[in-house]
Amino acid sequence: MKLLISTAFLALSSFAVIADAHISFRYPCPRRGPYSECPQPNDNQWDLVDYDVQSPLGTHDQITDPICKHPSSFAGVRPTFQAGQTIAAKMDVDVNHNGGSCQWALSYDNGTTWVVIQDHFQDCLATAPAGSTYTLPVTIPANAPTGNNVILNWIWNNNEGNRELYSSCADIVIQGTNGGSLSGVAPLFANYGPSSPFIPEKAVSGGNWGQQYFAARKPITVTIPPTKLKRQIAPLK
Ligand SMILES: *[C@@H]1O[C@H](CO)[C@@H](O)[C@H](O)[C@H]1NC(C)=O
């Protein structure tokens, strides 16, 4: 009996640890994160700092936050990346949930449409140590158009623990072609409220890690018009 009780306690307490575990971007800066090297709130925005920026957007039962977690960043300088550049992105890892499936997507229209630019299925972050800042590279497509207000979204479904969706967004500048299009698939937002696709825990799923839903993502192309270069004209008097 004593053994049973302590086993039950152990199971409960390890579940509690898993349920609390979180991951977000650390670099580039996640929206409204509490990191000193990131854009800071102004005097009226201190209550908007997200000290729990690593937490998920909710579970399959309930949505608690919008995609990206926050609608905007604090004002500040956005990092600039070149089309084709591999960013040595850094993730702030609490506990890794035994990994999961990562998607990275770009939006050129303030989060209305997303194009997936990279996938890492099944074991994404599985080897990221708890409590670490873990480098997880992401490559901007070589044909990505220039954009001064681009959102880079890291999206993650975890393998173990609550059936959660994570999304951490960084506001960035991309220097690429002046106008053009970007094609890919629209991201899967699974385990995000009762009407979203459900991905079970990998360890108990009999091999189902949501592959059918990832395979069914819809192709999408976004087109960004060229910016007309402003000619240097003396102002009319
Ligand atoms: C982007 O959309 C959010 C809502 O999701 C809104 O709060 C914000 O003002 C928008 N930003 C711009 C630059 O339009």
C-alpha cells in the first residue's frame, strides 16, 4: 500500500511538472517577452509584459490566447535578416515534453495569412535540455520578398503532457526581392480548442503523431507587391 501511494504521488507530481512546462523564442525576441535585450514597454505598458511568455496558447479543450499569443510587440528595433539566411534562433526551454512537431511560418499581412517555411516533425526539441537556451535554426527562403513588417511564427505541438499548441512570434524585417511571392502550405493549428484537429500523446497513440493532418495542409501563395522607390524630388514651395 505504501508503495502504491508513493507511486501515485510520483505520477501526480511528474504530471504537474509536465503540465507547467513551456517553450518560446528567446532570439529573435518574442512579442512582449520579459527579456532585457528585447523591446521594452513604455511607462503605460508594464502590465502588458508577459512573464509567462513560454506558456502554450491553450489546449485541445480550451483556447486561452490568440495565435502568436500577443497581437503586437513593444515598439523597438526589429532584427533584419536576409532572404536565404539561416537564423540561429534561440529557444527558451523550460521542459521539452519529449519533443514534438515544429512548424515555422511567415506572415506579411500582420498574421492574417501564414506560409510554412520549415517543418521538423516528431522529435523537434526532444533533446533540448530543461532550463536551457537551445539553438534551433530556421532558414528564411532564398526567394522571400522584402518585408518591413514580417512575423516569424514558431508553432509546436508537444509529444507528452497536456494536448497543447504553442506559438511564439517575433517581429522581423526581411531583405530579399522587392516584391514577389512566397509559396508553401498554411500551418496546422492542432490541439487548439475543441474544433481543431486532435493530436494524441505520441507515447500512447499507436504511431499517430498527427501525420494525416500535417499531410492535409493546404497550399498557399502570398504575393507582395513591389515597393516603388521614392525619387528624390525637391519639395514644392
Ligand atoms: C495587427 O493585428 C492586431 C490584432 O491581431 C492589431 O491589434 C494590431 O494593431 C495590428 N497591427 C497593425 C500594424 O496593423
